[in-house]
Amino acid sequence: MMQKGRLLGLALCCCAMHTSFAQVRYEMLLEKNWKFTKGDVSNAAEQQFNDAAWQTVTVPHDWAIYGPFGQDNDKQNVAITQNGEKAASVKSGRTGGLPFIGTGWYRTHFTVPQFGAGKKVSIIFDGAMSNAVVYVNGQKAGNWAYGYNSFHLDVTKLLLPGKENTLAVRLENQSESSRWYPGAGLYRNVHVVVTDDIHIPVWGTYVTTPVIENGFAKVNLKTQVEIPGNTFKPLVLVTEIRDNKGQVVSKASNNLTTLDQFQFSQDFGVDKPELWSPETPTLYTAVSKLYDGQELKDEYTTTFGIRTIKYEAVKGFSLNGQVRKFKGVCNHHDLGPLGAAINVSALRRQLEILKDMGCDAIRTSHNMPAPELMQLCDELGFMVMAESFDEWKTPKVKHGYSQYFSEWAEKDIVNLVHSNRNHPSVIMWSIGNEVPDQGAPGGNKLAKWLQDICHREDPTRPVTVGMDRIDDAITKNFAAVLDIAGFNYKPHRYAEANSKLPQGFIMGTETASTISSRGVYKFPVEKKQVTADADNQCSSYDLNYCYWSQVPDDEFVKQDDLQYVIGEFVWTGFDYLGEPTPYDEKWPSHSSYFGIVDLAGIPKDRFYLYRSRWNPTQQTLHILPHWTWPGREGQITPVFVYTNYPSAELFVNGKSAGKRTKDTTTNQSRYRLMWNDVVYQPGSLRVVAYDANGKAIAEETVTTAGKPHHVELVPEKKTIKADGKELAFFTAKVVDAKGNLCPDADNLLQFTVKGAGTYRAVANGDAANTELFHLPQMHVFKGMLTVIAQSTEEAGNLTMEVKAAGIKGASATVTTTK
Ligand code: GAL
């Protein structure tokens, strides 16, 4: 659900915040001018505490992303049992090698001119990592243990009317509390919401669409109200349903009755509804006005979509009556070089890259998503499996969520569901990932308990768990309890599992976990379990997997051949900080190799394999590897082509190396075109694709590169918003004199931002690179990197200048507009 005050654009005279103003509901973000320090400070909660010496930061803020990297940061001497390890060994980069452990304090000051008698004030934290304890004017306002969840606190009694208030937040991250980089600090937004004391509470509406048929939809909106002292008042709620052009399409006015228990239930009819889907992400809004007599008490906007979801035996999943399979990816929450600090334009960029791949679904592994991500999934069209936990009662890591489970699990699920249940994008809840309780006595009871909480709070969506212990899950009646049985890495057992389970359909909650480093190719080329090599890199021929995982095509065959498998969620869409398998024990690796797209947001070869299958509206024709192999002359250097076309012919230096057509000989030959015996000579590879009628329809060429000559710098967007938040992403490539990518270049680039922007960060996608993201220089990895600038609040031209050691630099400009 998105809760918005009506923005009348009236600025508030307070330095610390971005503001919006409405007559009866007033909301602001606390963004600028926070004070921050690492370490514990005994009296930092006190109102009079002098924080002048602390660092000034802007929230969202991740205190640990600035490094330095170090193998002693959260070094874990553990056996990763879910990876089949029996003996403990030292894992250096498991959680990213960044200094996120320990305590941090944030303080800010704010005034609330609208506050006074008869008002109510809540503070919403979209996520605070972790163990947040919140103080207002020196008094404890509340606390929340889990760093990924949204929570809100009623601070009305603690505020000083007409005076400056102090908000202090203490956060503490324990060692060995995670299997990946969690981030640190106030990494998501902090909102202040001021209402009348007769009001609609935080997350206080719930929209459902109980009937959608024959060009008609019935929409039901439940709206809670809070009245001081819980005394009944005959309030009136007037709600307009507006379409995406703002036209009112339905309206209702209801009186609260003594039977309503402080909750309105309004029904609406919408004719010819435009149904929400990934391809048509149409949104509606319900704009509600709450009256006490003639007096407007609150105004609340709920954004929603109209769509049906159905899960049924054999047929599987359907959206709006159309059977479809999830073309999904799992993503962790970090944004690579930006760390965990959320940024809307960085999230949007990730989703746009995934959209281009044809991806239509996201699993928010393994925790609650940021509200901004959910809003973007609604708007851009992604179906979301909104997840909650990586652990229940039985631990996976020493200080993980298991320590909180008994006390917090219900509260955490309730907040997940309440804050997200109006999003049309959410098509299921996930209550856990590979929880060891699958095999523990009473595990199925826990599953049922959590699932029942989801059903109680939202009867419209099913619940799943990503299960890895398939035998336990089946024999101990764990999988049977769930609405949807989701399995991680079990394509070879889908048929068996489906035959033993009652649901009649199953899902690949987590698939593939193929590993690769962008631009790295290793020989001989063979399909095999990955090994840890001296170079801390993995081959990009997309044939290497972990002992528990697969290459993409081994999942594709099951998705294609078994109707009752309702889709897959690939591990992962993007590389993330932490979990550098197969180099968990080999510093300096500290970020993953699982991503289809690297940490810099640059697609790896695998991107095109998925795109060729998932994006039916675009042509994909991609050749690998690169063709610059000094020293490999005369050696076998296989060439693969990922394409949506059925066949293609390869020409090596103009000479045909034969035509290949996808066939069912192996899982790989069904989805890739492969020339396994090409002998390398410098020159060119040209591939010509043929359509189903044998007509030449497209071609691509890769040419041997000469020496690095200059930098090519390309902005991803020409225009960005001058709001001080939006980011401009630039791809930098080291190329030869003719513009060919130099695939082994590792030149150091240095950046200067001029004009209407500031330098923000850089990443090159090398999982073993310990250069810091926020410094304005980095070596290219395999010839490439992504550099990021941030707009200021002044419109103008933002210019990124790049200098490079030994070669010609570049510059590029984007326009920033108000
Ligand atoms: C799964 C797990 C993920 C990630 C992945 C790597 O077992 O659920 O979080 O660890 O393996 O392949």
C-alpha cells in the first residue's frame, strides 16, 4: 500500500527535511542533516546531547559501504551446512568484507508546525539495520529487532508542540548474523506523519477485488479509523476510485455504524476495468476523505490494481485468466556500489534491465522489500513473491533471526502483509527460505502458524516457502501444508515431488545458481561443478554450477516439459555483496558470482540466454566469448550463440564454420547454438541468424581488438531529475582505435563530475576487487565499469569526465531538469 499525503508543495521552514503539506494529513521525509557516529555513546539518546562532532549524513544511509574492505570484517569460522559442508572453515567475504558490525547512532532535529492538541504523529521507519531503538526527546519511543521490516511508532505523547524535537536512533549489528551483506544504518526512509487524532492509521486501508468478470470489477475497500478513547462517532467516509488518468470511475459514501468496529467497508463497481499485468501495469487509486460531521478529518490515497490470480492443480498459475509461468529472479536488497541505501533511480535501473531481459517476476530474497521497490514493481509490471525470513527457530548462522523468532515472527509477518497487501504486484507471500525447521520436529506446525497469519491478514494470496530439504519437506508433511510448494534447485525431482504432494503444481523458488564472472572464459570448456581457481574468477561459458545447483538450461527443460511447474526464480538477477561462492574461503572475493547481471549492473553472457527465452518481443543475437586471445592461436576456442532464432551460421574470418539448429540432443543444444571446435585465429566471428523458414534475418560480429586506445563513455539516460537524489549511470569501456572493446584491459580510470551533479560511486563487477566504491577512481574489469553521479537540486548540465592512465579519456553530459 502506498500512503500519500496530498502534495500541495508548501515548503516547511526546517532544514532537516523534505516536506509536503496537506490540510489534514501532513507527511515529511527526514532526509538531510542527520548526525551519525559509529560506536556506542552512553547518553546519545538525550535531547541535550551535543552531536556537533558527529558526521553529517543524508538518510537513506549505509554506514558500512564506505569500507574499507577487510577479510577480518565479520570473518566466520563455520561449516555452511546447507552447502553440504561438514567441517568448519574460515569464510572471509561471506557478508561482503565490509565493516557493518557494531553499534551506530543517528540523531536529527525536526519541528512539526502542524502538531498540537488534537493531533497524532507517527514515525515510520521503512527499515533500520538493525535492532533499532528509537528515542524522541530523550524518551524511548519503541524498538524493532529485524532490520528488514517496516515499522511505525506513535510518538504523539513524546513530541513538543511548536518546538524542536530530537530523534535519536541506536542501531546494532551482531557478528555472524547473516549469510550476505545486510548493510548498516538507516538505509531506508524515515517518515513523519501528522494527522488529526480522528484519522486513518498507518497502513490502514485494504483493497480487494472480489469479482472481476465480463468487463466489470467489484472493488472492496476496508478502511480503519482511530478515534480517541475508542469512543464511537458516526464518521463518514467518502471515497472516489480514479483511473490512471485521474478520472473518477466510481464513488461511495458510507457512515460508520456501531457494528463496524472502527472499520469502514466500501464496495465499488468499476466498468471495463483495465486489468493489471506485467505487460499492462495499470493502476487505480482510491482517494478517501474522512468526515466528522462537516469537518474533514483525514484524506488518504490507496493505490491498487485490478487483477485476478489463481493457482490450481495441473493448470498451475493464471493471471487474469491466462495461464503463465513465472519468469522470475531472486534479488538481494543491496544496490552494489551504493550498498543497502535505497535509491529509487538505482532500483528503477535494475528493474528496467530485468524488463529488457523479459523477466516478469521478483522474489525479494530473503526478506521484506523496500516500499519504493514495491511501488516500482506495481508501476513497471513485475509480479512479486514478497519474502520474510531466512531462519525460523533453528539457526543457520549464530546470531541470525532465530534469536528473535518466538517474540517477533508474528509481528514481522503482520507488518510485511499490512504494508504490502494493496500492491497488485504481490502475487504470493513467502514465509521462509531453506529454513532448517523443514526437518525439525514441529516444523510443519510452524509453517502452518505463519501461513495462517498471512491468511488472516490477507486471505487473497497464497503462501510458499523455498524448500531445499526435499525429502524432509515431503516425508515430514512440511511441503503438504503450504499453499504452494516451492523447491530450490530440484528440477530433477519436480515430477516425484509433484506426485507425492497434494497441491497438483509446484514452483522453482530458487533455480540455476550458475556462476560466472563477466568477460572471463576458461578452457577447456566443459559442463562441470565449479572449482576455486587461482584467479578468483569463474568462467562465463555458463556451464559451471555448484554441487547443489544447475546451469540454466537444465531448469529450462523442466519448465518447458512439465505443465504443473509454475515457473522459476533464478538465483540471482543481480550480483550482490557477500556469498562469493566458490571463493567463500578465498579473500579478496567478497561479492557473488551468481548474478545474471554483475555488481556494476552490466549484463553477463547469461543475460542473453534468458533474454532469448523470456523476451519474445525483442531480437536477441549474442556471441561469446570475445575474440581477442593473444597466445591462443591455433587452439580450440568454442563459440556459443544465444538467440531467439532457431538456427544460425558462424563465419570465422569469413569462412563458414557450419550452421547450427537448436535440437533436443542435450539440454544445452535445445537452448544454445554451440560450435565446440572453433580454432582461434585473430580476426572476426560473424554469426548470421535464420528464422524458422531458413531466411537470414540478423547478424552480429565480434572482432579481435587492438591495443587500448581511448575510453568510450556512454550515459544510460540523457536526462535525469534535478532533485538531488536521481542518479546518472555511465558505462565506461576501454576500446581500441576502432572502438572495439579491449576485453582484457584493466586501466585505472579517474572521474570528475562538473556542473549540476556530484560524484556518487563506481563499480567494475569484479567480485574480488577491493577498490572502494565511493572514491572517484577504479580499474576497469575486463575493459568495463559503471560510474555514477547524482543530480543536485539545481537544473543544468551534469558532466562526467574520465581520465585514463596511458590512453585518451572521455567526457559525457546529461541534462538535469526540474
Ligand atoms: C540457496 C540459498 C540462497 C543462496 C543460494 C546460492 O541455497 O537459499 O540464499 O545461498 O543457495 O546458491
